[in-house]
Amino acid sequence: MPLNVEMVSADRTVWSGEALSVAAPAAEGDMGVLPGHQPVLTVLRPGAVRVRPLDGEALQLEVSGGFLSVDHDEITIVVDPTTTAEAAADTQES
């Protein structure tokens, strides 16, 4: 079962869709989220949020802070309006 991800800022939806995994710069260190993850609410520090969608290229979104919530394979990421998104280089080897 995929993750349902919604990344929003005060003025727009930055990205939403289904994903295989999400990695984020949590306050206590980097964290990865896969389907079935326990519920969590954490503050984000500046860094890159990486999303591996079901379809398409991996995304890397630079954030300067925010919050990340996980609950029943639903991920909500609230970020500041300056967040930028770009396709991430796929470094996973076959």
C-alpha cells in the first residue's frame, strides 16, 4: 500500500500524490518513512525532503523548516512558502 503524501505551504500545494517512500530532515536527525510507519509528528530543520513517487522521477524539495506528520500511511508536510522542488538524481543502483 503506498503512502499518500501532501506537501503544503501557506499559499499553495507544493506536491501531492502517492509515494513509495519519503525522507526528511527531522529535528532529531534524518528520518525515512515507508508504508506502515508508526504515527509521528516532528519538526523539520532546513534540508532536503526526498519523495520517491509511484510514478515518475524522484523529487527533492529544499525546505527551511516546517512540520511532518505521519498517520496511517498519510503524510502531511507543512513547509514555508520558499520551498523549491526539483527532480532528484536517482542514485539507487539496479
